[in-house]
Amino acid sequence: MLDEIVQNRRNTTAARRLMRKLMKGQGHSPRVMITDKLRSYGAAKRDIMPGVEHRSNKGLNNRAENSHQPTRRRERIMKGFKSTRHLQRFGSIHDPAANLFYIPGHEISSDHHHELRTEAMQIWNEIARLQTA
């Protein structure tokens, strides 16, 4: 998954805006685009990237869908956001901090987990000191 943005609607205009935003950071056109079965993605792709192959078969999008489940969980829990802009701003700040502290527990021993957690806290303290200075 390249990026994630919060939008009010899922129509063709919103899909065009998403594709432009994603393409701006890439520098070149992708060979294949994989999306869910929302029809507006196909309409936007025809306008913006007519030569790109578009796949929307069931199961192809699982990797992208699974990668942003934590964001969807936060959206569900924190329905108190007053606007999508506020949610977008929160997500852009929260994700890098959450990634710093994420440690997959099933792959490592408890001693190594403690070391990684301590290292993450040291990095966070350095970042926090830089922000206040």
C-alpha cells in the first residue's frame, strides 16, 4: 500500500484525487493497479492512467486491506473526530509513533522484547527533546 487518505466520499472525483496524490510521490506510472471492486476506481484510472492494467479480482487486494486495518480500527474507536481533516492530521502523526513502538511479540523472546522496547523509548525521548528545544 502506498498511502492512505481519509475521504468523505468514494466517488470518481475522490478516486481521481487519491490517484493524483499517490502518483505525485511515485515519479513514474505503475505497471499494474490493484483495487477493490469499487467502480469509481476504474473510471478514475481511465482518465488519469489509461495505459495501466487494472486488476480488481477478489483476493488481490488483501495485502492492501490488511495493511490499513489498524487505521480502520482507530477510526471505529475514535468516532469523535469533528472532521475528516482532523482525522487525517491525527493519523499522519500517530502512525509513525505507533510504528516506532510496534514489536511483533510472537517472533521474539521476552528479553529481546524488553531490549527493543527500551530502545524505542530512548528514540522517542530523543525525538521529544528535539521538539521542545
